[in-house]
Amino acid sequence: RRFGTKCAACQQGIPPTQVVRRAQDFVYHLHCFACIVCKRQLATGDEFYLMEDSRLVCKADYETAKQREAESTAKRPRTTITAKQ
């Protein structure tokens, strides 16, 4: 129990008979293998992003967040003053 495999999301032990999902070196319960934003359970073949802290984000939510971030950091164009002004 103490040294067995633990779920990367909930940190609970995983018995050897239970079905799991893997992402790189991380192991998850089936119900824990879900997007942290929309809570949708990810299935085999779904595209997702694995964050540094072993959290999962589905591709749609990741791209939406990235686009929102790009829009919020967009700078306005520089004002140029011409000789005539």
C-alpha cells in the first residue's frame, strides 16, 4: 500500500487489478484521466496536453486558453509622429 503505484491526479493508491490510463511516466485512475478545465473524461485517441504538474488539459481548452492569453498580451501599435505634425 505504502509503496504501490499512485494516481498522479488524486495521489490515491491503485490496486494491481484496476484498469488505468498512462501519460508518459504518470499513471491515472480512469475517472481521474480528465481535463482539469472542462472535467471531460479523456478517452484513447483524444489529444491532450500534459502540464508540468501532471495535470491534463484537452486540446480544445488548451488552445482556447492560449488564444486568450495572446489576445490579452497584444500591444497596441507604436504611435509615430511625422515631421509635418
